[in-house]
Amino acid sequence: MKVTRSHARTGRRRLGPRRRGVVSVLSMMFLILFGSLAAAMAVVSQGNLRTAAAHLHVSRAMSSAETGLAIAEGRLELAVTRFVIDRGRIDQTLGGQMWVGAIPADVDTVVRALPSGDVPTGIANAVAIIHDEDMNTVDIDGITAPIMGAAPIDVDLTLFAEDNWLYTPAVGLIEQDPDADPRGQAYQITYAPLANGTDIRIIVTGFDFDHMRGGVPLTRTISKDFRMAKRVEHSVISPNKIMIGKNVMIEGDLGSTFTDMAFNFGDPMLLRSDFRHLHPDLDQKLDALNANIARWDIDNDNRMRVGHPDEGQGAGLDLDGDGTADESALDVNGDGYIDEFDLFLAFYDTNKDGRVALSDALRAGTPGEFATAEFIDGSGRPVDDALALLIDSAKPDRNRNGVHGFVDTNGDGVWQPGDEPLQDVDPYSGLFADQVLGYRDGFIDGRDLYRKVDGTLAFRASRGDWESFQGPVEERLQGPIDPDDDPAMSFGVTEDDLPEMTTDRFTKAKDQIIVGTANGDPFLTQVAQNLGLGAPGDLVGYEELGGDPDAPQFYRLDPDADGDGRPDNWDTAYFEKTPFNSPNFTDWYYRPVFMNMTFKDAVLDPGLNALFINCTFVGITYVRTQTDNQHLNWELYGKMSYDSGSGRPQPDAPRVEVTDPAEYPDDVLPATALPPAQGFFIPANPFTQALDKADFLKNTRPVNFADLLDPIIIDGRHVTDTKLMSNNIRFHDCLFIGSIVSDTPLQYTPTRNKLQYTGATRFLREHPDPEKQADERYRPDSDDEELIDLSSMMLPGYSVDLGTFNSPPTQDVQLGGVIVAGVMDIRGNASIDGALLMTFKPKPGEAPLVDQFGVPVGNPAMFNTTLGYFGPDDGDSESLDPSTLPEAMAVDPLTGETRMQKIVGYDTNGDGLADVGHDETPPDGAVPVPFYGYGRVHLRFNPDMTLPDGIMLPVQLQLMRGSYQEGRP
């Protein structure tokens, strides 16, 4: 059989003819497939381009709206701050009235001009005036000028006000041609008042005219809510010198308007380190660090930024002063800065775990209970438990959820583990969230977020003037400052940003709070009720037998019927120095003593000058005084000195009675101030003791008689003892459940008008005894509670001392709201949730810094508002220097241990306070009083506190957090 060549090669047999065109079919299929894919890709690409273009236009419209929102916020803020009012709370009615310009006449108002010079009638009018200056406007919906109108028909009138909306013209972001259609981007702002009367919603629509559809531009709308509010901006504002001492932490801004820097101690403010006087070696390190801060710190926050090209050079510490760094300071707490707190942590962190374990007492019941104590001295005793407690318990709401603190069962302000549960507990894990973040965990570390001042410092004085008189600011202001994004220190600050506090600003505020005293029984009636007597008349000649030490007791003070300048029972009455327990006192006072009593809405009349021991004051306590006290010698009338012969105080200028009518100065005194209406007494030696013209007989007068001051005549009576017209009161171991308020003296007289709180004095919102909390005798009236929330203390023009130089550890002063005083000293343990506003501005040549002949005397820098301990070297003449105190065997008040320790003096009456100085010979039975330490003071600014009426401050704009939203209303 013949085999073809083809078959021989393939080994296959052809079964039929060859198929042709398959490749072409496949090719066409692929062409169709690829063509479809190409078409699809083209469509998708075109869609993407259109989407990208649309997104670009949306972004432009949104950016325009955001721009408009920022502009609107600034303009609304400018508008509201034009209005300075005395009303403390802006409610629904007043908010609406201020918006439309119908402020009632009973609201004292000062309207400041806008930058244009226009004086607006209302906030909406102010905003309209500002917008009316806009150029490059775009006509949308016929709005070519700011207009007030009704709300759109489709909005929720339960949320928005029905009318008084402010519509403003749209503004182009690029130049517009008035003869052509709009182009580019624009924004339009609407200010919509809300139905609550206090809030304004800013609604901004952004336009992109480069993307038109059906003749309509692409738009996006956003909005935010803002509230008209009245508040202070600083935790402390004072026209006198501010002194922030050791063991004091401030959360809030500080403002000083003091400018008399040429005087000795004339610094507007002092800040003292919390970590000095713990150990000499640590003091040496702090000295080296502060030298570097003075050289390298460029933003005045008393810290060195790690890695900063300039501040970073300050990490090396020159401990021996040879110009070479001996060791490096590290950022131990990891906050990006090197400051005093880092040196403290490194010094006491002996096991190098980044934290310092507190004493056994402060770790008990905490997560650090089983750690080994590190903040102790060589004898194993705590170095400074007050400082440790201050730092470990600062910023209690660590997770910022609004729940924090503990149930303070015994009302002492200190958490007792096991007895007082913490508040912020996780129901699933049982852990306390704030404690997990370091609150009262028994350690001091970076989680405690320590700052000396968590805020800013503002000064009316210029830095140049300050340093030219007092030296480098860095030496005066120590301790880390965290100003957030603001300047740490501002100098030459004006009235607009740092208002001057004066007594006049608080007249309405005082009157507003005093309303709560209207329903209280007369004070002497309440005293009689406490003692179980029938009427106040039963108190005349009352003899206290003592007996039960816990029962109410009254030790009377008789009037001065014989005119010798002393109470008639002076030989048995209680007396003390003022300021109490001060080595540099100014006067002596005989006092009535009230013990273990309860008062409600008490009115303390002028001349009471009492000592209250272990008394409870419920509601609003009103301290009366003679307000017209502008006589230059007011502080000298009735002044006493100690008589060693009798062992009791007697008048500096004893007076004798004159009965010869021919000698009566009837040309100086009215008939109502002369016999028979009133006895006439003059100093025994008027030529050396006279205080006014009435201190001389009519026929025996000096040649300069015309230059002497006129006498004090009040209600037709001749006043020779201003103690009877004023009120100097001491409260010892007392409990205040409410507020205390006073009359406002026209002149600052710190000896005559003074309130002192000593011992374990406490201010609380409710009685610490649960069994008494429901008893109306221990609860403020419901009508008074809102007034009490305004201020724990409204004492304009008064000198106020909280604690003494050596306050006992049991002291726990808790204050809230706006605290007002002329000058205030806070020592010992105190917590303030609010703001301190001081009113006394010392001026050379004005009382009390002037003598009766008009000659300036004294130093304005000696009148200061003090938080924490300061010694005499800092200008605080009421203190002692702990380094100079002697040592003796004394009882430790916390442990009960008798050991050798520094003492401040000797207790002679068992009240725990020194009655005899440490450098005096103690009488038999006197007990040494130890130096209790520096205490702790924590001031937290409360931005949400309600102000009382009468404080003239500008209205402010407050952003309502979480109110931002997109879309139309």
C-alpha cells in the first residue's frame, strides 16, 4: 500500500477537507470584547472625571461655607462683647431683648462702639452694621443688605424663634462683575435666634457658581450654635499683689492689675515652687534648672521643650556652678517638657519605675497599697503628705466624662478608702475609671498631669517696668505653666481683657444675695433659743457655767457704760489679737463667745465682733457694718494695747468724761452728740492722743486746730470707738452650709472690717451628718439655694483670712462660685471651685496709705491676696519663717506620736492654736504646738458658674459643643 508523505510525517489520516476562517472569527470576538471594554473604560473614565469635577465643586462650596462660618463667628463675638451689663445670668427674656436691642432700664448697660465708630442698639444691630460694610456682595434671593425677618416657613418653631432672624448678603470670594452673572465661590450667612432666647445658630451656605444646573449654583450648608453668656475669664483677678505659694495648684488664668512696682516687694505676682524645702539636694537641682529656664525658655512657661533648638539646650544641670553640666534632666513624665516636676519624680523614684510611691497612710486602700513608700525621709516619715495628696487628687475627672470624685461621708474633703466609694465605676469590671488613670492611686506620676498653673498669667504692668524695679521675672514666677495654645504670660494687658475689680461692681450682687436673710429670726433671739432661754432679754447678765462641753455656751461681753473704752466686764471677758495668731498683729479685741450653736439666716449687726466656736451657720449669713467709714483715722478709734499690769488690753488713748458745759465743743459737735443726749469724753492727754477736733476742750485748743480732722458723727452721735460701728469676727471650727455676705464699706479698713476662719472651718453644700440633711434647721431654704450657688463669700471691701499661718490638718475649706473680698489670704487646706475676685486697690496717698495730714504712708505691696504659705521674706508680715522655728517634744496631730519637731508656740486654752509665741516663756500647763506644714490649696476655675447681678462685665460668646451640623435647618 502506498503511503503519502504527509501521512508518514504526522501518523494521522485526513478524514475530510481542511476548515478555514476560525482565526478570523476569534479575532472578531476579541475585537468586540476589547472594544466593549474600551468603551466601558471610556464611559467609566468620563464618569470619574465628572465625579471628580462634581466633588471639586462640592469641596469648593463646602470650603466657602467653612470660610463664612469662621467669619460669622468672629463677627458675632465682636458684636456681643460690645455690651457690658450688670445682670449676672442671661435668661430667655434678657437674651431675646439683647438680640433685638430692647434691653430693660433696670439692667445697667454700657454699649461700646464698634471699630467703625457706630454704637449699636442691640446685638443683631451690631452684626448688621458689621456686615453692611461688606464689599463684593452677590444678590441672592434679593438680599442686598442685612435685613431682619421672619423665620422660613418650614422650620421647627419649637427650636427656632419665629422672627428676628438676620439675613445678610452673600459675599463673593473672588472679585465679581456687577454687570455680569456671579462667578466663582461665595458664602451667605444667616443668624437664627433659637427659641431658648440665649442661643444663636449661625447658618452658612457656600455657593459654587462655576457649577450651575438649571441656573442654580451648587450649594452646601453648615451651622453651629453659640450662646450669649456672662462670665469672668480668670480664676483670680486682683488689683492688689497676688502671691501663690508652696502646695498650691491653679487650674485657670491669673490676672493682676497691680502696678506700684517701685515699692519694696512690689512684684505684681509671686509664684513659688511646690518642690522646694523637701530636700537640700533637690533644691540644688531646682536652682540649676531654673537658671537654665531663665536663659533658654523663650515662651515663658517655665519648661524646656525636649528637642527644641533653643530650649533643648537647657537639659544639662550645672549643680556646682562651675559652668559645666554635671548631669542631665530628663523628661520623666513623658509630656515633651523638662520642668520641676521631672526633677521631683527622678529624685524620689528610687526604684526607677517612673512614679513615686506615697506614704503608707496615703497608699492604704489604693492600687499602690502594696508598693514600698518612696516619698519619705530618712526616718521613714512622710516628707509632705499634703503636697502628695494635692497632686494625686488633682484633676479628679481624668476621663472627662463628667463623673468624678467620691461620696464624702464625713465632709472632710479627703477620700477615705473603704468608707467612701469613688463615683466613676465601670459596672462590668468594677474598676474606678478615674483611678485607673491615676486619681488617688497611691502614686505620683505623669498621669497626675501636674502643673503649677494650668492656664495663663496676665499683668497690667509691662515687663520692662517690672524688671527695672524688681529684677528678672523668672526669679518671681516659678513652677511649670501650661497655657495650652495661648501665651503663658501677657504684659500690658488692657481693661478689655483684664477688667479692674472694684467694690462698686458688686453692689447689686451683694443686695441680690442678702434677700435670703429676710426670713431669719433676729440674731439674739437665735442665741436665746440655742441656750433654751425665753427671750433675748435673758442674755443680760447671763453667766455661763460651762458644764457639758458639747452644749451651747455663751460668754457675754458687756457694753462700755462708764466710757473708759473697755467693756464693763473687761476683767473677765475673752480677748485676743487681730489678725489672730499673727506675730505682727495690729490691735486687740474683746469678744463675746458663742459655742456649739446653730444659726439660720443670721444677721450679725455692727459692733458684734464675736468669736464663734464650733457653730453651724445655715443659709445666708449677713455681716453688717457701717459703710460710711471714710474717716482717715477710722482704724485708730478704739485701738488697744496690752497692759502688762492688768494682763489685759486697754485703750491706747484712755478717755475721761467732761461734765463742764462751758468746755463742750458745741461748734464741732451737734447737740445730739453732747450731754444730756450723749456723754462727752476726751483723751486723757489730747495733745499727744487726739484724733480729731472734738478731742479738745473748747477753751483749750492747739494753734493748728483748724488743720485737724473733723470728728466722726453717725446718726447724730459722736463716735470714739469704731469697733462698735464695724465687724471683726473670727469663726473657729465652724461649719457653713450656705453663703456669707457683708455690707460694703466705702473705705478698706482691714482691722475693723475683717473676717477670720480658723481651725477646721468648712464650707459645704449640705450637712455632713446624713441624719441632719433632711432637717430644715440644717438645710438652707429652697428659695435661697440659687442665691447660695452664686457665691460662698460675697465680702467686697473686707479683709478675709481663711486659715492661719499654722492651720491644723483638719481644716477643710470648700468654696464655690464667685468669691469676692477686698483682700484674701488662704492658708491650710482649701478647695475652691469658681473664681476669686478681689476689690481693694491700694493707692499711695489714699486711705489707708495716708496719715491724717494727707501724707502718704505705708507700702501698697503689703496688701496682697495670698494662696498658700509665704514668709516674712516675701512680704507677708503675718507669717513666721519655718527655718527659724525651734524644736520641742510635741504631739503629731495625724499620728498621735510625741516626738521632737518644730513648734510655732504654746497652746494655753486647749484650742490647738498657739496663744504664746515660740520665743516667749510658756505658762505652766501650756502645750507645744507643732508646725503643721504648708497645707494644700487647689483652685479650679469653673467656666459654667452663674455670676451674681451687679458685676459689670462684657457679654461673651460660648460655643455649644457638638452643635456643628451639615444641611439646612
